[in-house]
Amino acid sequence: MPSVLNSVSPAQRHLIEYYRAFELLLSPQRTRNELRTHFGYMPDDEVTKDYCFFKAISAPDRFPAMTTSCSRSSDALHHRLFGPTNPVSGRVLDVGFGSGGTLQRLLLDWPDAQLEGINLNPLQHGIATRQLGHLPHLTLHLGDFLTYDFPVPYQLMYFIESAFHMADKTRLVKQIADNLVAGGVAYVVDIFYSDTLRRFMGTKKKVNEAIFDYIGIDDWARLGEAEGLRVTEFDDFSNEAANHITVRTSPAEFESELLHPLVSHLTEERELMESRIWEAYHGYVRLHKLFKKGLLRYGILRFEKG
């Protein structure tokens, strides 16, 4: 096992297990060279009555229409985040790059950029290295963003559903500020506490799962201001993200039709992988409801370094 695993915390080990299990769900997609894992942007008029996120990502050959809708939603989020034009030509860092889907696309969109990514997960790092490691203008790091020593600062740094895995937000924001050039920008695509939930929680213990840590937009702004980072925009599309992660597969159907075929071949760690996949299933069901109720928000928070 890579040496990075020797120094991870229990929460980080849990996170690595979670995404190893999620990669089992995505394994049919990987055979199609589909590397993206993040949420998407799906307007109300594109949601069909039978659409289910888990069917779309884990059984693309059986549910091609759902898979097409899911992929189109990911494309829409990509365009909303980076724009169809205005290519970047400087140094760019993808923090928590998953299996490399966004980097794969940006390599085409931004041929003059020097793209880098960092990921704590050895399995996902390996997938991205096999698929993309031979390409020029790309460097992939295996390690913890919070402690990594980056030798040269970046023009752009982005986090697509990775910042909410880092509980020490003060250290996270400082690391962003320390590794951006003056005038550099950071995009945080994340889940945020709504004002309602933030007021309700007060000083109570957070309700987040062990590997998730959400804070409010005002909290992000306050932390950023302390490090010379100014919030320039928050692009809220909570409802569209909820549509993308809609779950319409019952637990019984999920187990028999989706989960069992993916884990039946495992001889080791089957119980662990099953438990992590169930964790993902129940987590997405919960997120869908909380987005729809307005208790959690999802969108893009943009910072600029003064």
C-alpha cells in the first residue's frame, strides 16, 4: 500500500474506504472512460419520472437514457463552473480530483494551462494516472492537501465536492490563500448550511457524517477575509443538484439489482465495501431531501485573493 496510508487519520481512512466503495459503483462507467463523479445541474424540465441517480451511474448499459441525462447534467455543471470560453493559461490545481474527470476535460479546453491535481485516495489516483498520466501539462500528486508543500502558487484552485471532507476549515482556507498568486481565484463547489439550519444548530454538535463537514456561506466568507480572500460570488443551484442525485430505487431493489452484482465477486472486504456503499445510498437520499427543503444548499462559492 502507498506510504500515504501509513499516516492518515481514522476519518481519512474512512474517506478512502468510502471512495473505494464508490468506485465499485462506478466501475461500469470506468469501462466507458467516464471518469467524473461529482453532482450535476439538472433543471426541473429534464427530470423524468423513472430517473434514478444510482441506476444512471452504476448500470449505464441497462439504463442508457438515465445515463445520458446524468452525463448531460455533469456537462452543465462543468460549463457553469468554468465557462465554455475564457481558457486559462496559468497554473491550475484540482483539489480532490477524484478519478480525474474534470482534469481530463480541462486538458482539452485549456491546452495552454499547466494542470495539477492532488488526491488522498490511492485507488482514484491510480485510475487517473493510468488514464491521464501520459498526457503533457498534467501533474498528479498523491497526498493530503492540508499538509502538502506546493513549491509554486496557482492562478486557479478549485474544489469539486472535496472541501466538505476537510474538517479544519481554518487550515484549509489558509492553505488556499498561501498557494494562490495575488489576484488568483478559488472555486469551492460544495454543500453549505442554509441560514435556517445554521441558526438552528447554533453551538450544538454538527449533524454531519464522520467524513463530511459543512459550514455556512457566511462562515466561509469570514474565514476567507481573515486570510485575504474575498468572496466574489455564490452561485446557488441546490434544486438542480437535488434533481441530479434523485434516488428512486428502493433499498430492496438497490441491493438486489445494483449492489449485489458489483460485490458478489469480492472475497475480501466485501462486508466493508457493502457498508460503505449503503452509506453512500442513504447519504444521497438524505441530501436530496435536505436540498429540496432548503435546509442545505449546493453551489459554487468563488474567492479572489487580494
